[in-house]
Amino acid sequence: MPFPATHPALDRALAERGYAEPTAVQAAVLEGDHAGSDLLVSAQTGSGKTVAFGLAAAPTLLGEAERFGKAGKPLALVIAPTRELAMQVATELTWLYAGTDAKIGTCVGGMDARKEARALGWGTHIVIGTPGRLKDHIDRGNLDLSELKLAVLDEADEMLDMGFREDLEFILDQSPSERRTLLFSATIAREIAILAKRYQRDAVRIDTTNRSQPHGDIEYRAMRIAPNQIEHAVVNVLRFFEAPGALVFCSTRESVKHLQAALRERGFQSVGLSGELSQRERTDALQALRDGQARVCVATDVAARGLDLPDLGLVIHAELPVNRATLLHRSGRTGRAGKKGVSVLLVPNPKRRRAEMLLSSAGVEASWDAAPGADAIRAQDEARLIAGPIFDETVSDEDFALAKRLMDERTPEEIACAFIRLQRARMPAPEELTDPGERPMRKERGDAATAWPTERLQPHEVAWFRADVGRHSEGKQADPKWLIPVICRLGGITKREIGSIRILSHETRFEIALGAVEGFRSALASAKNAEVAITPSSAPDNAYEARPKRPFVKKDYAPRAEGEGAERPRPAWKAKKPPFRAEAGAEPPAAPAGDRKPWKAKGNPKANGKLRGNAPFKGGAPRPRTEGAAPVPRSKPPFRKAGKPHKRAG
């Protein structure tokens, strides 16, 4: 269906950009009588939401006028969660409103705030910004929203997740209550509904998401890899698909720096994108990707929302996302505006179950396979070379004359071989990968056929290996809790392929299932900076090494008394003392010498902070008392109430 007529200037801008028909969210926003209504819209990422609210805003901002008048206080405000998304929205609205003389300003973190303040002082029609910077300009008096007609909240769920709720409420409270509010979100959660109820008036609910089916233009693939071959797997996936633009997601900034440097070292034109970069560095990285100067962008989840990169046909999850929302938003960077894209999850064998749960919660069906090896990549290169678009390009007369000269001086075979060498020289070499194999199915209740084997591996089913760390090794001592993860990481296996482990004095020998031995050896050969050295070995002679017996130390007890059943005499200070019964005028018996422990002797000031039989010890000698004298009362200052004289008793 063609675009509904919205405004002559905007219709011309759509035709110049080649927009033939609207997307689902654009059609839903434009159809019906929604011109003056508040809208609460949920739509999938990459569905054209920016153009949708740009077209929906035209009747409110322009009315019947062909162009905007003189710029003053802003008429429209667009709030976005990130700098990249805000700049992208500004770019989209600039070409969409190019024929209306609209002045568009941006207020985003990381940019020159003084320059933004000057632009606001000169006057703007539309302001796009992030919550923090917009609030800062309002506090400083640079941004006046008293004449605002329209407010747009883009990716509202993301802004609430990032903790911008108070800033959003502050900004909306500064604008007129009769404004029109458009709220766009991927999902309408409880917090979004509360925000809409407070700041929207009779909003029209528009839902264009199909929860039973994920993004139809994205193909999901899950690839098995060994835990220590993530970097090599990223290289091979990039080489296998050869997409014009690719986005590789990592979980941490350190991972981004390491992987981006590794790809650049292998010959990929790559850039990095993470939160630690300045705004200028982030802008330059994205511009290099848009201009074609870089083919690969390695990024954290800061790039999971809002980025709209042209020709981005591949998304690689080098490290699994934390939840379903992150998975969908990462993958949503490709397959935009009707184009097809591929989302690849690299899944180490120990994280297979987590990946399955992640895909299931997102409602995504992914095809499982091993990561592409060197042979598969060479086959793809040959197919692309034979059917490449280079042969369909127009040949100039100068090039044709040079080709005729080459044909006269060289054979066709020589020319073809030289062409193949040139093509392969510009491509990074693929890496050799080991396929960890299919993981056995998890045992279901009542289903013994699909259970993991519970029997121990038999001697003819294993091969022995040796690690140069043992019970008495210097530096590191063998411990199964530490050793098993190291073996799994270095060998690209799971603990189910490990049999018996024999920890000896200076080495450890362990069993590996025969089915995993070949991959285990190849993974060890490609491992770098291994914590332990692992080599093939033979079975130990005995199960456990003989341990030296602990020497018996005879304690020096007092000799027993003669006679059968006699008890060892107790020390004098442990002797049981008869109870003291006071009689009239009787004095207590004197304690025998050595009866008391010295640290509990009477009169010792360190005995639990008190003097036994005396007043509590407070750092000084006890107050002396004369025999038969009454205790001396403590001196206490008289109590006087403020403003009243003291009344003495009597």
C-alpha cells in the first residue's frame, strides 16, 4: 500500500528517499483519526518508528502551513535513551523535514553544552536529546518548554531500565499539560503503563508486535564451539558470511578491546564501541562503519539499541546476552527496513543449556550446527568468486584494451591464477576449529533412553593424559575443583568426557573419552598461555601413590599410678576442692599453695576487668575503707531546672 498523504513537504521527502510503502507501525500510526490523539505504541526494533512519529507529528506542528515560521521556543521535544539513538533520530528528522525549513537542535551528553545553549538561544523548532542533558539545560534556564506542542518518548522502556524515570517526570512536568504525547516502546510493561496513565490523555493503544513470531527478516543460527576458540570462531563466521557490515557483541569493555585488536591483527577493518570511549571516538567509529572504511564493529550492549547502520547484514553474539530483551535488541540491529539479516550465537558446550533457555524465552527458533571450518569457508570463497558481481560491471575501453594486451602476452590460466591470488590475498585466512560435537540429550523423567550414561568409562574407552601439576608441586597444587575447569577450557570438552583423575606427588593423570581425544589434542595444540602443560600419557601403575605414614608422637603424660584401673593423678590446680560452709564466727580455710590459676588470682586487676570480692575495677586502686565505716557516697551535682532556683530538702 502507498504512503497515506500527510504533508506535501514530507511526501516529497519520502519519495526522494525511495519509500514506496509504509511499514506496519507507520501504517498503524497514520491510518485512522489519530491526528490530535496521544499514542501509546509498541513495535519491534528496526520497524521504522522514527519515520512513524515524524509523520505523526506533522499535523500538530505544521497544521495547514507549508513551512515553519521563525524559530523560537521549541515546539516538539524527542527524548531518547542514548546519544547514538538521539543523533540518529536527528539525522532522520533532518531529511524528513528538510522541505519545511525546520530548525532541529540536539542536546546529548558528551557534546559541547555551551554550543547547545547558543543554538537553543537562537531558536529551534524541534529538540532531540537525552534525559540527563535536557534536565541540565532546563535547570540552567537554556531550555524553555512553555510553548511545547508535542513530546515524544522513544524507547521508553530502555530509559526506565537505565534509571531515567525521575528525569523524565521532571522534563514532562515543565511542559504544558495540553501538549500531545507520543510514547514508543518495545514492550508495554507495568512501569510504562503507569507513566502513560500519568502523562497521557486518553491515549490510543497501538500494538504492531507479533509475540508468537520473532522478527521475520532475521535468521537465527546457534553454533557449537569449544570454550577456548571464541576468537577463532568469530573470524570464521565473519569470513563465511562476508557481510558488508557486521556487529560483534561482547559483554565487557576489556573483551571489546581484546577482540577488536585481534580482528585488526588478522586483517579485518574493525572499530570498537564501548561506554569508556568519548563521544568523538564513538561518532568516528560509527561514521567509519557507515562510510565503508570499516567492516566490523565490536561493541558492548551500548550498541544494542538505537543504532541503524546501513548494509548491516550480520550480528555475532561472541558472548551470550544476559536476557531475552538483550538478545532481541542486539539481533534487531540487522534485518531493518525490509532487509534480511543473520544473527549468530556462539555457544560453548558448557553453556548449551543456557542458550537453549534464552532462545526459548525469546520465542526464537535457531538452527544448531558447528561453527564453519576452513574447508567450508574455502568452498564459499570459490562460489562467491565464480558468481561474483565483479564480472557484471561495465568495462571501460581502457580496461578492455589492457585485457587484450594481457591475453596476447599471458595464457588464460596465468591470468586466472593471478586473479585468484589477488582475491585471496585481501581475505583474512580462516582458522582451524574443532567441533565439540552434539551434547547428549538431558534426561527427562521416566525416559531412560535419552539419559546420559551413568556408568564409569571402561579402560578400553579412554586415553590417558598427564598434567605437570601434582599434590606437592611448587607454585600450584592440584585440586580437582581447579583442575577440571582448566582441562575443559584448554581441551574444549565438558567434564562428562573426563574419566578418572589420579593426583600424584608432582603430576596428575586423567582419562579422556576416546570420542573426544582427537578434538582434545587439536585444542591443546592451539591453546595459548596455558596454565598447565598437558601431554599424552599412560595409565598409572596403581590407583593411588603410597603416602608416607604420619609419625607417632607420644605425649609426655604423668605416669599412671600402680595397680589395675588406677587413674592418672590430676594436676594440683585441677584438684576438686570441698565446698565451703560458713559457720557462725568461722573463718574460711586458706587456699592451698598453687590452687588457683595465676590469671584468676584474687586481686588481679586483669581478671575479666573486675576485682574478685571488691568493687568493679575502673583503672585505679579500689577505694580504701576503714573497718566498720559506712561507705562514702559519691558526690553528685545538684539538679537544677533551667530558670528555677534549687530547693534544698528540709
